[in-house]
Amino acid sequence: MHHIIYLVLPLLLLSGCGETKDLAHNPVTESSLCDFTVGPCANAGISLAPSLTHTPSEQPFQLKMTMPDGYQITAARLEGRDMYMGVIPVRFDEHGHATVLYGSCSSGYMVWRLWLTFEDSQGDEIVRFFDWLADSQV
């Protein structure tokens, strides 16, 4: 009886060693993500475009944001959408430019979210966000 256990147990353990999907080489396409390779990303009159369309990790790049007349940006921050990577403050200048730098993620599929808070000409607060895949190799 003990001999059968010694034969079956290793077979069960080996059966768990199957092929795994590698998200870094086969990323899931999400329609909600910005695709900067086709141009700026837009959300309710606000657009965002990076200086490097593949939005690399651990390498600074510029963001260019445009907003409707009468809007004033009051806050901006970057966060990991699905994984906590800290909160990274983003400072846009008067021309809508900001330099960003974020860390890398070992999962191979890291979505970053840029939160933008505006005040419109009536003094109302407006919040928008943009999601994109870091290190996209499209």
C-alpha cells in the first residue's frame, strides 16, 4: 500500500507543472486602456499624450495634458490601478506638461492610473482618470 502512495504522489505533483500563460508576451487587451500608439487619449474634453508611446517603467517621460478653456488643474497623482505601488504626485506646468517616473512591476502587466482633479469656470470640482499599460510593446 505504501508503494502505491509513493508512486501516485509524485505523479500528482508533476501534473501541476503545466504550461502557464505569460501576460508579458500575451497581454490582455482592455478597451478601457489608453492606446497611445494611435494618438492622445481623451476623456470628456481632456486629452493626455505621453512623449514615449510605450510608457516605460523606471525611465522619465513627459505627459502633455490639454483641457477645456476655463478649467484649472488642482491636483494630479499616479497610482497602480490593480496593485498598490504608492502614490506619485504629478505636477503639470502652465502649458500642461509634466515629467513622470514610476517603478516597474514584476508581474509583466502593470496598469497605471492618472487621477486629475480640475476646477471649472463656475468653481465646480471635476475628477477624471486615465489608465494605461506600462511598458507596452505594441
